[in-house]
Amino acid sequence: MKMKVDSGTCIRCGACVSVCPFDAIEATDGSVQPNEKCTDCGICEKICPIGAIAIAKKV
């Protein structure tokens, strides 16, 4: 997985969790992280209101 969440910036609003079509983002214990279902589709990165999610570009 290449999805990274900046935990210092993330406000844990849940926007990414609710928009993920693969149910691949988990919000637990004050942390938001991708799970094994993540396909790096980038929808979460686009929906994040504060830019806390980054998807590394595939080379």
C-alpha cells in the first residue's frame, strides 16, 4: 500500500472512511489507517478536507 495518513494533520472526521468503496480504511484509537483491502484508488485523498492523506504515485 502506498496510502499514507499524516496523523499530525488528520482530524479524524471520517470522510475518508465513509467514501471508500472498498471498506479499506479503519478509524481506531484516534488513528486512521488503510487495511489490506486498500487499492490506492485515491478517492480518500481527494475527499480529505485538510489534505492529510497522500497516495504515492505509481511509477
